[in-house]
Amino acid sequence: MTDIPPPPTFGLVLAGGLARRMGGGDKARIKIGKSTIIDRVLATLSGQCVDIIINANGDPARFADTGCVVVPDSVPDFAGPLAGILAGLDYLAAQDNSVEWMLSVPGDCPFLPDDLVERLHDARRKMGAGVPLACARSGEWRHPVVGLWPLALREDLRKALTVEGLHKIEIWTARHGIAIADWPDQPVDPFFNVNTPEDAAKAEKIAAG
């Protein structure tokens, strides 16, 4: 790790999924221990990000209790996480606050690490100025939606989504170069995500331990 502090970084929680394997509803609202996943995520990001918004489609009022601004996808038909990332970058650009970086995380990961921003920026710096993106990996698994996104690539991303119809994160990030920041996946994978009722039960056990 370097001693260089990370630049100011905006936070985006991607909660726009359809949660089909949970039978619908918001995965972020599942309770793990005494807190919902979204509350756990926001608590972890609050010490790392200058501000946090939530990307979600449908009625934004369901997240009113978080105090966060909710932005929907700007690209129709549930175009996947890249659409949420573009919506976040568009919101950040409109703030005109000189913040040039955004961290995205999924809204279904209850055990995110508290050094995400620092280590992702560190990985990016080590790769050199030509690598503008970074994402997390635990064990053998890469987590493309746990990543750093520069405001400078906003219009390139818009073109990829709206003109090229490109929806796969890995294809778009590979074009620009992406650094990888590693975390161990034992004893608990910090990017364990809750997709099924079985996952929720497992997360409950981890939280209790």
C-alpha cells in the first residue's frame, strides 16, 4: 500500500436488479443480523466516499429511509449494471463538484471491506497512468461491478450502451485497461453476495459468527 491518500471518490450502490432468484423484491432490503444489506453497505461506504447515491428502478420512495438520492437507469429495459454505472456518472457530472472518480458496489453484498476505495486506487496507480479502471477480486473470482469508474469515460460508456448495444462490463473495461485489487476469500469472502434464500441463511450464519 502507498501513503498517497486516494482522490475524493463518489459512491454508487447498484440496487437495480430484479431479484428473480429471491422471488422478486429488493435484495438490498434483506435483513442480515440486525441490519439490512443496504444499511450495511451504506455504513461501510460512508467512511470511504464523499457522498453516496443508489441506482434503482421503480418507485424511489422505497429507499427514502436511507437518506440517499435514488437515480434510475437512463437506458431503458433493465440494460444491466453498466446502465446503472452510467446513471451514477451522469449524476456525478451534474454536481459539478470536481470529484472525478466513482466507486460502484452491488446492493446485495453484506460484508464489503472498509478499504475498498484505497486499495482500488492503489491498484490503478501501480498499473500506470494508461489504466483508468480498477475492479476487485477475491480468490479466483473477479467482481466487475465492484470497481472504480472515472468521470472522463462517461461519454464513451454512453456510446457503448446506446450506439453499440454493449452490455457486458468485462468487454467494455478490457478496451480501456483495468487494474485488479485482490482480497482473500477466506475466512469470509468480502464480496459474498445474497442471490437466493440459501445465500441469505449463510450470510446470517456468517454475521452471527
